Amino acid sequence: MPTLVHEFVWPDRIVIGTIGAPGARTFYLQVRTGTQLVSIALEKQQSALLAEKIDEILDQLISLDGNPFSVPTGTPIELVDNDPLEAVEEQFRTGAMSLGWDPTTAQVVIEAYPITDVDADDGDDSLDQDGAEIPEMLLVRIPVGTARAFTKRTREVVGAGRPICPLCGYPMDADGHVCAPPEV
């Protein structure tokens, strides 16, 4: 059965955003080109790691003699995107992801795949006529400047969660925090 590929080659927008209050947020990777809009759910840790690894790729490219791909060291101001997520309709919850570099187009390549061990009886709409799950994936190619802007925003979104308790190091909830003393 062929895989349904949600492909974005030069997206108009790619961001990480959240829905919900800190401590109960759902993270989304949202990509849009024209009217094509895809939102996939991720874990907070996946979001943070994605930003970290994209920055690592870009930093390695900068270190090449002459910076042949014109990778910016910081975020180009014209690419900063602080707008909220657009209408979110979750396409799938992300399981595996891969990250790469395409030197022919000077783009970072992100691939995301859904969690595969989901029970088919959970009301999932991604079933074919025979009731089998249709395999799908997200494939996004983004230029280096957009990649820098993406990582900056992602780090800000991830860091905007619950404050950390200075005593125990665990997140504090808005409705209170019982601090467990550190074990000695």
C-alpha cells in the first residue's frame, strides 16, 4: 500500500506551537504552503531535540570553508514568526523522526512518521476501504534561514512551560507545588 506523503518543499510557514496551559500543553509541528496545512503532534522533548539537532547541522555547515551554503549564525529578523498556530487538525502523533541535509537545494530535510503501534479501534480516520491503516509521513524541506528561525521559536516555546522549582528542580504547577527534598 502506498504511503500518503504530506510534502512541503519550500513552505510558507513552519513552526512549533502549543495548545493548552503549561503542564498540560500539546506540542504541534505545523507546516503550511498556500492552503495546504498539516499539523502533527509531538512530545515536548521531540520538539526540543529537533531544534537542537537542526542547530547542530547548521553550525557544522558554517564551519565548512567559506560557508558555501550562506548559513546565518543567527535568526534573520525578517523570518521571525511569533504568530499563534493556525487552525489545528491533528494529522497524526509523531513517533520516529529523521533529519538530514540536502546539499543540492541547501535545505534541511525533516521526516516525521506516526506512532505505529496505535490500536486500530481508536476511531482513527486514516483507514482505507478495507479497514487497514494508510501509512503516512510528513516530509519538509526548509532553507537555512527558515531553519534558524524555526529553532529559535522552538526553543522559546519549549522554554515557556512551567517554572522550575529552585529547591527540587521539578516543574511547579500554577495551583501549587509540594517540594520533595532532594535525596542525599
